[in-house]
Amino acid sequence: MVDELAERQYRTIHGYRRAFYVAGSGPALLLIHGIGDNADSWDTVLPDLAKDHTVIAPDLLGHGLSDKPRADYSVAAYANGMRDLLSVLDIDRVTVVGHSLGGGVAAQFAYTFPERCERLVLVGTGGVGRSVSPLLRLAAAPNADILISIVGIPPVRLLGHLAADLLRRLGTGLGRDTTEILRVLDRLPDARSRRAILRTLRSGVDWRGQHITMLDRAYLAEGMPTLLIWGARDAIIPVDHAYLAHDSIPGSRLEIFEEAGHFPHHADPDRFLAILRDFLEDTSPSEFEPETWRVRLRRGQPARARARSGTPDGILPGGVRSGT
């Protein structure tokens, strides 16, 4: 657990308590977890990163030990929350690492506050294409509140664990991530937590899939070092999104974990750390230039990203490294 390795702190911002970890010293890294999760998601990599970085790992509002008010749980609101937390901590610039929902928040942070973002790392990120797991579509559908309300009932939890075990035994893509999915569900102890997660999900997903995308602004990332990490067997957000994002973000790097699902930083933390450290060492922090930003905005998106349905066997786009 991260509690044994880092100092858990709390700050009240805009009247809401925010929980987060701070560890280490050096250049700042902001680690943003996915939906329903919390900062403990980074316990496989945080201790190593804290050896030579100041690592900040928050529980997003509505998650973990942070408050769970009836509030704005949009990606933009979360990005603003990250800006405000960093300001309170007297941290001006960070490299942002985001997983799943956290990737969408990280991308929004980079777009909204480019002067504060040095690098961008997106891990199985949301906010690229429409297609997502049917499980997320079901949870975001009308009247899903009824389903969400019974998740905490012991018999339902038992059925969930049995179904997860079956999926795992059948070798399905979703089965690869069942341990992580159940861990997330088990951390939603009460109705207030589940309602906050549902509001978060519906801010970006409905029964037809994701209805937000970063691709229309991806060209603004030109000049900002950007790393994409994805599991080839991701059944939550398909790896096709990785190739689409890579095509759309100028100069981005893409790393595919062939045997990983939606949590590559858990599936192979040593490789994850090696790739991230290599990226940090090989790139220089982005410097924000207002005039360059204005030129890009006036020029607009030079070409729409080419959607991919997959890549031929043995062929990967330029800049992509694949391995087990």
C-alpha cells in the first residue's frame, strides 16, 4: 500500500476535502488514477519514482478518501481541480501521468494549462474514440442507478466475484482485468461513493459509448513530449484507440504491452517504470510559448486523425514498440 511509502495529506479546496499522497523530491510528477479507483493504484510504481521525483498522487474528488459531494465531475472540472491542488502545494509545473479517466484528465490539463505541463503520459486513456467496454455503457445507461445501488449488497458482490472467476477461466479479454475491476468495485463502500462514480462516468460515457474526445485538440500537443502506454488486450478501452491517439498527437511515442489488459502498470510494473524513466530522461520539459500557441489555434487541426480498426499482423505504426 502507498500509505507505507508516502505521506497521506489532506487539503480543503473550494470547501471540499482532497486526499493525496506526496513522496520524494525532485522534478514533479502528477499521477492521476482511473474511474472508481484511487491513488493506491500507483503503489506498484510510486516508490521507485519517488527516489528522484516529487510524486503527487491524488484521490480525485468523488473517489477514495476525498469528499464525494453532489458536484461537477466532468473531465474539465477534474483538470481544474488538479491545477488548484498543485497551486496549494506551491508546485508550478509537472509531468502528468494519467490512467484511463485520469488520462483524459491529464490531456485536458495539458490543453487547458499548457504553461504548467512539462510532459504528458497517457495510460490506456479515455477520451479518444467512441468504443468502450459494454460494461461501461451499461453502467452509464438510463436507470443504471438501480443497478449501481445494489452493487454493495453481499449476494450481488458474491455473484460478481463468481462471474469474474468464470470470465478469467474462459480466458476472455475482460477476464484478464477482473481482479482489478473487482478491487475497484470493492472500494465503493456506500451509496454516496457509487453515485459519485456514476456521475463521473456519465460525464463522458452514455449507452452509445464515449461522447467526448481529445482528438479535436490533439494538434496542440505538438512540441510537448507525449508518451502513450496501452495493453494490447485491453477490454475496457480497446488498443485501437492507442493507434488513433498516436496518429493524432504529433511526435508522440507509443508502447504496447502485448500481454496486458487495462492496467499495464500493474501487469508489468518493471517494464512500465523502465519505459517511463527512459521517456523522462530522453525528453526535455515543454516550454510554453504564447505566440506559438496562438498560431496553432489559428491554423487549427491540419488533418483529421485516421481511424484504425486494427493493424496487420506483425506491422506496427512508426514510433511504436511492442513487447511482452
